[in-house]
Amino acid sequence: SDDRPAPPSGAADDRPVPPARVRLGDVVPAPERVTPVPGADFVLTPDAAIRVSGDDARAVAGQLAALLRPATGYPLPVTDATRPEPAGGITLTLAASADHGPEGYRLDVTPDGVRIEAATPAGLFHGVQTLRQLLPATIESPLPVAEHWALPGGSITDRPRFSYRGAMLDVARHFFGVPDVLRVIDHLARYKLNHLHLHLTDDQGWRIAIDSWPRLAEVGGAVEVGGGPGGHYTRDDYRRIVAYAAERHVTVVPEIDLPGHTNAALTAYGELAPDGVAPPPYTGTEVGFSYVDPTNERTYEFVADVLGEIAALTPGPWLHIGGDEAFKVRPDAYAAFVERTQRVVAATGKTVVGWHQIAPVAHAEGRVLQWWGTKGEDPVTADAVHRGARLVLSPGNHAYLDMKYAPDTPIGHDWAGMIDVRRAYDWDPGTHVAGVPADAVLGVEAPLWTESVTSRAEVEFMLFPRLPAIAELGWSPRATHDWAGFRDRLAGHGPRWAAAGMAFHRSPEIPWP
Ligand code: TNX
């Protein structure tokens, strides 16, 4: 499709330089402000260096170099910006005085170079993701490509609309090993998402080692939906995940689902079951049948031990206690259990998060409800918000990445309807739930439940292209919201995903090149 001559990379010759192929406004999620300057393109050449000012910028510069080296084949040394250098490189500047907020940045492309400025490493990192999208799609290739590495001239200033932008991976229904999780973190980082919620426990599997209750992972982790071998993370596995996420400015939100969704735990410790008898392992996909006994003091020892260990392993501020679909627990017993568990979380120093089923119970300082409703109103949740709760929005009929795209999608659910890309994109987190003001909305999260999702390729197929739609709702100012524009910008990402070896759904709504 491109008939412009590509000069040999970096060769100095007299031919007119072809313009950049990507437009400055093609970025996903849409930046706050984009000011193109025609004729001011920059071309990355083999002699380019990445210059840093501010010590904490060095790590981000190293990440940028690692992103650009494979496809360009250029050495891209990271050097100090105070040393005189020939023009023609990329400069990353950390300036605490810069007014871009905790995650924002400014990016300037001129014929002399690219400059990114931010007040924080997270801001610089997000600027680097933008820079990456301004290069030709072949930048995603793991092997060197002969390419004209041009970026479009102009300036971008950018910052997020919401502070919480996330995705959830259910590693309980089907287990996904550490490399798969790290790859999902890479995908979040591309689209400036900053939270990974791990659904670590459910009826079909307990996926994290707990020292004080070793059978949870050993016994409860050894199954999954469909009867496969399951698996679990050791403490070191989990530490690797949270460290890898932190390097990419992603906070891990661990979920231990209580008091329901606990069949796997009960298979390991029958003493926690209402009848004191361990049930058989469960490999089906029904919900709502299991629960830990809320009237047994031993249950609260279990809760305190497990949440204490998870809190100690988790650097982020959140601890998610589930709370959904405990259909067999009477409402008063459920409320007492959740209120006590909220206090256990507070004692660990973390802030409690729960599915919006916990809305009716007493408020706990700072608590966050993850709302997965499918209607625009929910008086019980609105009331909890008026009592102080904040919301993360995961509307089932827009943000659930386990829903099918269309009736012929080979995997996925349909209880919340079909979710094509437009449905994922066309809603406003700021006004979605009646009676919930925008300032009570912490952000958005796209959950991927995995009853029918069994491999890394299937995870990617369900995430792409819908995850970027949710990412844009979380990041971009509402004024940029525009389906036609989004569809066109998103189209250019298909070749990027292909070059990166990612699976994705070729949604017919998107004009893929
Ligand atoms: C409901 S959403 C669930 C999950 C299922 C999901 C399937 C929520 C908090 N609970 O247990 O996996 O539906 O879409």
C-alpha cells in the first residue's frame, strides 16, 4: 500500500525525505492535546542516542532503547543529557516543576530530535508509549527491518482523565503461567493502563501459595475448568509479576474471592465448609454454590492469615475481597462477614476493593466498589457512594471482555449480550451510573473471565481490539470521544499487533489496512 521509496535506513543521501506514515493524531488512547507541525518530521538514524536528564529517567530510557533496538538494529546508547551531543536523538527529561500531573507528559517532535518531558517516571513512560506509536508499525518487529524510521512533527501534551485504568485476568478458571501474565502487563502498558487485577481464587482453582495454609495451592490449585492440571504461583512467581508490573508503572490488585466462589479452598480445608466436609474438586462453570462458613471462627483465622500474607507480598495499596454471587449465604450473615473482612483488610494497611455486591454493608474508610451492572441505575450502589464509596466501572454489557464480539465468536459468554468494539467504546464512565457523580469514579476496568479462554492467543483475541477502547475511556478527555475517529486510529494498530506476534480479532467494524 506504500509506494514511497524507503531509503536505506539512516543513509545520508540527497533524495527528498518521505513524510512520516503515521499522523500525530493517530495515538490510542487519544491524547489531551495534539498540535501537528507539517514538515517538522524527525527521522531516527543509526547514530541516534537516547539522552536523559534526571537519574530516574535512566530506567525509562533503558526501556525505550529496549523497545526500539530489535526492529531498528540501532545501538541507541543511553547517555547523559549534560554531555554535549550532536543533535538527532531522543531526550527524556524529568522535571519535577513540569506541570503534567503524576502521569502526564509533553512530547515534541522536531527535525532535530524528539523530546519527552514529565514530572514523574510514570509520565515519561506513558510518553514513551506514545513515541512508540508514532513510528511505523514495523517498530514492533522482533527482528531488524529496513525502514524509514520517521515520526510526524509537532507537539502532544497529555494526561489521564481517571487515575485507575485497569484490566482483570481470571487465572482461576484456567491457569495462566508467569510468562503469559507478563505479556498481558506489556499489553496494558502499551495503552497506558495502570492496574492489573488478578482474580487469584475461585471454585475451580486456588492460584497463589499461602505459607500458613499450604494445601490451598497444593490441593486447591491442582485443577481447572475442563479438568486440566491447573497450577499456582509460588511467592517468588507472584513477586516477579508485581515487580515486572511496577517497572511498567502497573499496580497489581490481588483478589481473594470471599465468602463465595471458594470451592477450591474447601477441597483443601474441609473444616471451612458449612458442613465441615471437603467437597470434590469442581471443573464446571456454574457459580454461586460454594461458601466458607461465616459462623465459624476458624474461617476468620483463614481470612486474616490469607489476606495478611497477600498484603505483605503486594506493594500496591489495594486488596480485593470479591464478595460476588454468594447466593447461599443469608444477607445478614453475608453483611457481618464482609464488614469483618473489610476490617481485616484495613488492619493490613491496604484499602479494600470488592465487587458491587458488597455495596449494602457498612462503609469502610476509602473502600472501592467494582461495579459490573448492566443497567444505568443501581440505587444500592449509589447509596454506598453517598456513604463514601468510590467506584471502578466494569459494566458487564460494555467492559466484559469474556463476552462474545458477535454470535459467531468461537469462545466467550453472552449473558450480558454481544460486545463489539463500538459497544466497548460507546459509554461514558463519568455519567454511566445514575446518582454517581464523576468525582466518585476512580476509573475503569475491563475484566477477562476465563471459563472458555484457555491459551495466551485466546486471551489476546478477547483483549484486542476491545482493550484499547476501554483504555481510551479511562485515559482520554471526553471531548476527544468520537467513534469514527477512534475506529480509524485503531485500524493502524492491527499491523502493530501482527508485527508483535499478537493474536487479535479482525472486527469487521474496523477499517484495517
Ligand atoms: C459473573 S462478574 C461472575 C464471574 C463469572 C462471570 C462470567 C462477577 C463478579 N462474577 O464469576 O466468571 O460472570 O461472565
